[in-house]
Amino acid sequence: MTESSDYESVQVFIGVDVGKDTHHAVAINRSGKRLFDKALPNDEN
């Protein structure tokens, strides 16, 4: 995988908080509008 620092071409930023019981994912666009914000179950046994 090639690492790039060309943030001008990025349209959506995604963050994931990995937790023991749940994960939480958030996606925002370049202007900061929240496009996705949801807790997701971690069903790994």
C-alpha cells in the first residue's frame, strides 16, 4: 500500500473506534458534515 499525503483529493474521512463490545464508525466529508455515525456490534466470540 502506498501512503499519500495528498489530502486535497480526499472527499471522505473515516474513523473507527474498535472496542471490546462494540465498534464505532464515523465518516465526514471535507466540510465536516457527518455522513455516517453508528455503533456497530462486535460479535466475535
